Amino acid sequence: MSQKSNSLINRFFELESASGILLVLAAVLAIVLANSPLSSYYDLLVSIPVTVAIADFEISKPLLLWINDGLMAIFFLLVGLELKREIVEGELSDLRKATLPAVGAVGGMLVPALIYLYFTHTDANAVKGWAIPAATDIAFALGVLSLLGPRVPASLKVFLMSLAIFDDIGAILIIAFFYTSKISLWALLVVACCIVVLFVINKRGVGERSPYFIIGLIMWVALLKSGVHATLAGVLLAMFIPAKSAVPGEQSSLKSLEQDLHATVAFFILPLFAFANAGVDLQNIPLESMLHDVTIGIAGGLFFGKQLGIFLFCWLAIKTGFARLPGSMSYLSLYGTAALCGIGFTMSLFIGSLAFEETGVNMLFDERIGIIAGSLCSGILGYLILRRSLDGRQIDID
């Protein structure tokens, strides 16, 4: 490869929007393959059985579930690390700064869920997808925001990041409490023992990563067998990674691990997840399928529910004095950011894969079309509003 090609590749990966662009390309490639003569090969690829066995113990799953249950645990490990860092020393350590995005996140989860339930409340199977439009894909949202360049004030980026973190907390709790199968108490006992061991080595100031990873792997396997979704192992493990270095002047294990994982998650795990989950066969689909209650509920929840829920809850919090609008932000930029949070994509796809996996009813097409449509419209609207806002034409609502 020539030096010029290397330079172009390096410059691409340095872009803030690079991860978002890769996500789009991966999703588009999956849709193209699923609607081409190669569709059978695409289906064969994601359904390849992969088995890991040690003596009599084995885990056997199709490749799709290894990606969704295994690689996404690493994604949630990164989410947990970011969450812990923000709580310890970041924006979430200041209660006054954390209040507005926290309130916005509540509205951004509640209103989309209610909109979805309005369309699907008569179908017991469809109701299980209520949390799908409540999610926000922060990688995509930040990717769209970065297209606006240096005009974006730091306060707006911080607000979006903080809101997304609270949104992730909500998603983690939803997965833990609502999307679990039959519970194995013996497996959960192993998880509890792993947590105790992690607590002990953290308190003893162990800075080496390997003990945490070994215990984390055991905990992941136990959660996989417990009925609670295995990706939560990533979040639990992150809570015990040391946030302070035992050696003065050295970077903490938390920060160094977060930096090491960021590129892997952004440029490999999330695009691979999008590729494996976004393949929708659009050929010979009747119009009534595209107007299914699940499709409309998800698309409406993401597009209308997110922007209305976040903006109205934030506006009420500001007007009642419960929170304050960050500096360099107007109500118009707040609304644009709220619209941008309607990009659910990877997180919505992930929750959707959990919501309908045990219903026995195939709602894959309805779910994915709704996610893609709602996310696409939200991204376009959010970009246009923020572009207008950052050009100086700001509108305040009294």
C-alpha cells in the first residue's frame, strides 16, 4: 500500500465522525447483501455455529449470538468504564451539571415507550418491544454532530454525552429487569462470588488487568447460563476497575483500559454488530408489513418521542428552576440535540434482539425497518436544526 493511501486511511480514522460513517457503511452493506443473490451466503455467515468447549463444558451458539452476547459485553464494559469515570471525576460528579441531562434522559425513555405502547397495546407479543425506541446510539449521534465541525460548543457535546450516559444506565436497567429468561440461582451465586472477588482485589489496590479479566470472563459465562443477559458482565466488571493509580503520576487502569478499548469498539465491534443485525430482506414486502404497529411504534417513538420527551422534560426543569440551560446553548440547539437522540440504531437493534427472541413470533422485519426509518429521520432533522442554531438564528421559548 502506498504512503499516500496510508495517509488517507490515517486521516479518516482521526475524524470524529469516522465511527459513525463505518456504522452506516456496515448497515448499508448488510442490507445490500440481504437483498442480493448473495443473501443466502449472508444468512449462512451470521448463522455459522461456533462452539467453545473445555472438557465436558461447552458453549455452542451461532455467530450472530456470539456477536450479540459476547462482543457486545465488551461494548458494555466500555460504557461502564465511561460511566464510572464521569461519576468519579467528570461531568456527572457535579450534581448541578448532571441534573438537566438526567431529566432529559428520563423523558427520552418514557415518551418513546408510551408512543410505542399506544400503537401496540393490543398485541401481547408486540408489547414486549416497548424499550426499543427508548435507546440512543451515542456513536451515531456524535458522528452526526461532528459533521457540524468546530462550530459545536463544548457545552452541547458535554450535554449530549451526559444524556447518552444516563440513557445507557436506563438501557442497562431495562435489560437487567425486563429482558431475562428463566433464572438459574446457582449461576447467579457464581456471579455473586465473582463480584465479591472483584471487590476484594479492587480494595487491595491490584492494578494489573489480568485478574479482573479472568474473573470477568467467569462472570460472563455464569451470566450466560443464569438467564440474565450476559452483556451486563461488562458493566459489572467496569465498576471494579481501579479509577486511581497506585503509582503517583501514572494513568489509572480505568483510563488506560478505556483508551485501549475505544478504537476496538468504535471501529470493529459496533460495525460488526450493525453488519450482523441490520440485514433486512426488502424484496416482495407488502405495504401492510411496512405499516405494521411495531414498525410505526418504533419509528414514531424514536422520531417523535425522543425529541418531544427530552425537550419538554428539559424545558420544564429549566422553567421550574430545577435545572439550568448550559452556557452557549439555546432552546433551539437543545431541541436539535433532542432530535439527534432519536438515532437509536445499534442500541435499539440490540434491545430488539432481546425483546422478541422468546415470543416465537417473527417481528424482525417490522422491528428493523422501524429502527432504520426512525433513526434516519431523527439524524436528518437533528442535523438541520443544529446547523440552523449554530448559524446564529436561535429561537427561545418563554
